[in-house]
Amino acid sequence: MNFDEFLANFAEQFDDTDPSEIAKDTIFHDLEEWSSLTGMSVIAMAKMMYGKTVTGADIRSCITVEDLFHMIESK
């Protein structure tokens, strides 16, 4: 799993947020477009693209996009 690929895939979960606004140190919960639906999309992305099972609690435990990457990578 490569971070740059993950970042691009994560950014694709947002319809109205410019991908350039999302970086490894972005606090993704603070993004205007972040919602429980986006969280579900991230859960689906982790399963479909990386074969990893993550929960809402896993996502809530992360602060930055980099934290999210490492959490999914460790599953």
C-alpha cells in the first residue's frame, strides 16, 4: 500500500472538495464535506481496494489522513 495512491483514493471519496486541499497532515474530520456517509465510503474503499476491514470506531480514532493510512495499513 502506497501513501500517494491512498491519498488519491481518499480524495476521490469527496465530491466537492478539491484534492489539493487534502494532504497527509489534513485533519479530515474538519473538512466541510466530511460526514458519516463519507466515512462509509472510506470503509468501502478500504475493503474494495485494499482488502482491509475497518470500522467507524477505527476511523474516529484517527485524526489526520496519515493516521488513517497507517491504521488501514496495519489491519
